[in-house]
Amino acid sequence: MKRIGLLAVSISLFLVSCKKEVKEELTIGDWWAKMDVSATDALPVTLYLSKDSIGNYQMEMHNAEESIMIDEIEIKGDSIRINMPVFEGYVTGTFSKNEIQGSFVKESLDRTVPFTAIYGKRDRFEIGSEPSVNISGIWETHFDIGTDEDYPAMGIFMQNGNIVKGTFRTLTGDYRFLEGVVNGDSLKLSTFDGTHVFLFTAKVTDSTLQGIFYSGNHSVEKFVAKRNEAYQLPDPNTLTYLKEGYDRFDFSFPDTNGNMISMSDDRFKNKPVLVQVMGTWCPNCLDETRFYVDYFKKNPDLDIEIVALAFEYAKTKEKAEKGIERLIKREKLTYPVLLAQYETSNKRMANEKLPMLNHVLSYPTTIYIDRTGAVKKIHTGFNGPATGNRYEDFTKEFDQTIRELTASEEEASK
């Protein structure tokens, strides 16, 4: 009887060991996520989870008209890591069929924001009462009011019922695709683009906004705004310029293979050059990079060189180089990206690397240089697709400037 009992136990163990392990699966379809920026406020974002042709998870993230595809999702047991495209940030945590619990992490900045995602289709923000006002239009805005860091911005919004879409333009770019609601006299807007965790809340009247701007859970700024359809920010072509005593823009930095590239190299001689001051961590820089890649792909015959100078906050040279290589690969860049600085994106320190500029006010900044090596224009910041008409105006201005830079001497004299 003992032998029979032992045999039964052995067979049972054998069957258990041979049984295929059941892998936990995430539910395919619409998801809703939130990121806690304070004890009482959370930034929402809508997602769509699917699988590619070989069965790997991919996630589409939505901000108004923007759609961001996330295709680097790693699963081990009940652990999950969702790597953001291009940017270094990632979501890490645990999951079940219909829920993800974890944090959004930016290691180089030592920042962590609680993250929760729940399966099911729902509105980005809850729609409650009817709006008491329509905020469509232009708003003269000031952020960080009451401090020495006060800075101007332009609110650009379009409201349809409760739903609001738009952005804030600043001297250095824009706050990307914002989406939200007006409930009664309360405004809420948010965006999560893989690096920025932005939530705006405000009390609204027909002519004023009184609000709070949360950047992740590390920064809180007060802002005020008033309607002003005629409001304009300073011309971005006048903010950065060569200091007195300098008549050339110069640089000498390594690429990710350690090769030093300088403005004096043969590849740049007698050619127009665009120098892009940027960072792989910067969404406005990514918008600008994508614009450049697309423009020059459509205009392959233009005789011009482009080079990017990357100012990285990655803590090590190796991580900074990895970020640059990832950008080049994912965005299919055909021009060199040089490592100008790592471990900080401090603009004062960046200015020490580029002493000919009055300041490095913004990432990105682009320097337009003609065939003789003379600086023709310096454009501070980048207003991307979220800015609507301003973006369209920029594309026309850019094309005109490039045509002038690349014109032959004979064409230019006409």
C-alpha cells in the first residue's frame, strides 16, 4: 500500500511539473491611467493597449490630437516596465489582468511619480456640471507669479461644450498638446508625453484664469491669465544673439564614437549650416528634430549641413551617449548629434560651452549660418504642432530662410 501511495504522489508531482505555467495577460483595449502630482490632485491620460504582429504588447497614449506609440514593454512574472519612446523615463510596477500599479521614474533627475492604470474606456476627466464660460481664444498669461522667476506665456484654447484643447506658448517653446474640461467655473488640463507630467487647474471667469500648474510632483507654480486676442510674445529671432566681439559661431564636441567634430571641419566649409542646441530629454527638441528630419527628407537636394549639440542630464557619459544613439535610431536621423555636456542641462553651464552667445535661453535653439560662416539668424525655442497657426507660420518662415541660405550666389543676387 505504501508503494501505491508513493507512486500516486510521484505521478501527481510529475503532472504538476509538466503543466505549462499560466502567464498573466493584460486585457487588450482601452485603459485609463492617473499620475498623482499631489495628495489631492492627479493627472489623467487615456491609453489603448494592443499587440503587434508577433504578439508583443504595445500601448498608444493620447493627448488631444497627439498619439504616442509605446512599443518597449517588458513583462516578467507579474512585473512590468513600460519604457517611453526616445525619452529615458519609464513606468515600473506590478500588474494584474485589469490593473497596473507602479511609478513613473526619471532616474537621472531622481524623480518618481505614483502611477495607476485601470482597464476600461472612460473620459480623461470626469464631466460634471455645464461650463459657466467658454475659454476659446488667446490668453495673456504669467506663470510663477509673485516670484523672481515670473515668466510670460500665451494660452491658446478651443472649447467645445465641456471639452477644451490647446496649449500654452512660452519664450522657449510650448507645453505640448493639452486636453481637459471646464466644469462650472473650474478648468482642468493635462498632458503626459513620456517625460512631461503636466496638470493645470484653474478657476475661470469670462475674462480671467487663476490657476495652479503642477509639473510632476516636484514643482508647483501659480499662474494668472486674462483674455487678450492681440497679445504677442517677443520675436523668437531676437532673444539669442552673438555677443559683442564675436563674429562667428564655433564648437568642437565628440560624437558617440568619440570622433571630434568642429565647425572648422571640411564638411561645413562653404556650406550653409544649421546648428541645433538640444537635449534628448526635451519634447520641444523632439518636435523640432522630427520637423527637420521630415523637411529635409522632402527636400533632399538642398545643399546644407545640420549638426545637433546635445546637453544631457544623464548622470554618466555612457547613459548620455545611449540616449543620443536611441534618438538617432528611433527618429532615423541622418545628421550627427554631438555630446556637448552631460550630468546637467543647466543653461548657465551650457553658456560656458558656447561663450559666443549672449545666453542659452532655451532648448532647443537653432543657429542659421550661411556659406561664409556668418550667423544669419538665431531662433530661440520651438513652437510645435500643438500651437496651430504659429506652427504653420514657422514652417513657412523656415522654408523661406533655408531657400535663402541655400541659394547660389547668382540666385541670391537676383
